Amino acid sequence: MSDRSTRVRPAGDGRTPGRPTLRTAVVLGGSHAGMLAARALAPFAHTVTIVERDVLPEGPEPRRNLPQARHVHLLWSGGARAVEELVPGTTGQLLAAGAHRLPVTTDMVALSPRGWYRRWPESHHVLLSSRDLLDATIRAQVLDDDRITLLERTEVLGLEGGADAVTGVRILGGPDGTDGTERVLPADLVVDATGRASRAAQWLTALGLPEPARREVDSGLAYASRMYRAPDAARVPFPVVNVQHETRTGHPGRGAVLMPVEGGRWLVTLSGTRGGEPPARDGDFVRFARELRHPVVGDLLADAEPLGDVSFTRTTVNRRFHYERMSAWPENFTVLGDALAAYNPVYGHGLSVAAQSALALREVIRRHGWGTPGLARRAQRAMARPVNAAWDLATGQDVFYPGAAQGGPTLRERLVAAYVDRLVYTATGNGRIARRLTDVTSLERGAEVLMRPGVLLAALIGPLKPPLAGPPLTAEEWKAAGR
């Protein structure tokens, strides 16, 4: 990464007497979603300013106010393709830095609520790395674009404008973000990518707009993660190992995932809902993994060396704002990423949806043109499409935990869950149905593929092969892990 001082400059309003007015965009938040949004806007705007409250690291290092980075993250192929569209070469750079590209379901060992999945031939893939490496790789390329400026140590106070149109943002901080000056940063388009802490709903009501519809599904999930040095022989590509939750038993859901990342390491995340939370203490970590429905993750950790302490979080609630349904929407303002919809991270869709949303924003501007009336509303509706798929996948399971949602699951959610449960059962012994499920979970295709006549018939018939008695790890994989 080049010296940041050579490419971070004070952000102005882009208006110079005697010259044509410049197109200016402001992106609020410099994390994964914000960086991709800035890249999506760069072909259309003369200047794109990213406003970030923290100081971002130069390389793949931990950053403040991103505690979720210590836990398992992945890019499903639908998200990886969107990232590659926006920032070409990212996949190659990640792989060169030690990230892994694993075929789905060939290199996934997963215990579903209805039994072990088989390791079918590749249908899609996942990209696996630490969050620090992923963010640094994207950030370096985005900030290397001369059209994009990063304004650090700067707090966003609110939106400028009115109910009809947003004209900029009010920020606290000087040109270099170090003093206490409050000022206005004018913009032709403002994108909120501030994550779960977003105040977009309050900002909009302050402009005189109605309060947006909001839905929350809180399973009470807690996460505990720890990094391990993998046994030497297991540092070649090792499969993802996942013991999934059971959601409709009336008992707490508990699970674990072991994910190979760069540097010959395994990142392991344990999870549990209310009454079944994983331990925050180092000494109980492996014990919890061995007490799950199957002890495979705990067994694999027996000869792995822990690197650092356990990281613990409860920030896992599914929360969505239905901005696309609002009766009125201002020009020049959009919301994406976790600021629009945040998911239980156990399903691994947040990063991919953010990438697909940024790509949708770019395509809407490309199709309709910068500054076209109603452009922001069209973009908001377009970004709802990738959100819908991930939202249904996450909440369709979590809503069944006691107390997860006011009023419990709806009739539609019960019907959908029953059908998906049948599909999962079928997929344990039918490779074609496993592929259809991964079409959807990889965010490559919409859920409508699950309603085709052939899929419905297969679900009625059920699995074509008998259930597996244990995890489909090969003898070589067990041996490489020291077992």
C-alpha cells in the first residue's frame, strides 16, 4: 500500500468559480461496504469522499470499532463475483496472500439439522481469509484511485437538506479530522454505510420524513472465537467444518465452524443462543466444541496450538429497515450494508450482500444516469433484492427460537421453514437438490429456483442415498489433523 499521505487530501465542495460544477459523492463509513460503495460511485463522480470516524490501518491489522472482525467471515461466490466486478484482481490478490478458495460442497464438512451433507462435486465456492486481510486488500485498491479521498477521525452529525433532497452532511472535524470544527460537506449523492450503528432512520425523520418500517429477529446468539495454528500437515487447503444449529427443538441452538485462513491458521467460532451461550474463557473453549451434537470440531482442535485469547460478542441480532417501502424518499441519499440490513453472522451473508448492493448501486446509476430524478429511490429498491434473499435465509431459521421476534414466526415463515427443512433433508442424499440449495445460499440465484417442479418432486421423494453415520472427512484429513 502506498503512503496514505500522498492520496488523502482535504475534501472540498468541488465548486470552483468559472469552472463546471463537479459531481461529488460522500460515503459514510470506511469499512467493507463503504469502500465498495466508493468504488461503485467513482466512475460517475469527479470526487468521492469517504468519511470515517476511526483511523484505518495501513495493512491487514485489527481496527477499532470492528469487534466482529475477530469472528468467522467468508465471501460466498455470489459476493466474491460482485467484489471482482467492482475491484478487479481482488480474488487473485487474496489468494496470493494466503486466502483459500474452497469449492462448495466439495470442501465443506457440515452437519445440518437433518444430518451430514455429502461432499458433492463443486457447484459454487467460498473465499476464506481473516477479515483484516479482506478489508486491507480491498481498501488498498480503492484508496489507490485518485478520485477517492479518505477523511478520517471525522464524525457524521446528520444530513443537510430537506424531505425532498439531501444536499450534504454535517461533520465534526477539520480538513484533517483533528480539531473540533463542525462544518457541512456538500454532496450530490450521500451513501450511508455506517453499519449497525447507522442513524439514518433518525436523520430522515429529522428532515420531516416518516419513520421507516423496521423488523428485528433476535435469537440471542452469542459468538466466541479463537485463532489456532493448524497442525503442519493440515496447512494445505483443509475443508470448512461446520456443526450447524438445530432451531426448532425448543432447546438452545449451539454450533461451531472451523475455517482455514491465511498463515496456516484455523479460525474457529463457537455459537449458542439464550441458555446455550459459548464460553468466553479460554479453558472452556474446546470443551464446549466437544459437547455439541458431534464433537468433530473439538476433536480437530486437540493438536492445534491456540494463538491468543477468546473473543466474545453478542452483536448478532437480525435487523432490517424497509427503506424501499417508504411513501417518500429524498433525492441524493441511499443506505446499504449493515446500515440497511444486518444479519446473524452465523449464516455468513453480510459481506456478500454488501458487495452485491454496491454493484446494484453502480448498475442503477449506469442505467438511468447520474442526477436523474428518482435515482436514489431506484437504487434503494434495487439494493433490497440481494437483501431479501439473505434476510429470508437468516430469519427463516432464527425466528423459531423463543423470544426471537415479537409475535413469533408468521404463517409464511412457518410454511417456508417446513419446506426448506424438507429440502435440507433431501440434500443430504441428493446432489442435484444440494446444488439448488447452494445456488441460493451462495447468493448466485434467487429462491425461486427452489420452487421449480423438479425440485418440488425431489423434495416429495426425499434423499436418494442413506444418511451418513459421521463426518465425511477423509482418512488423510483426519491424519493431517493429528487424529
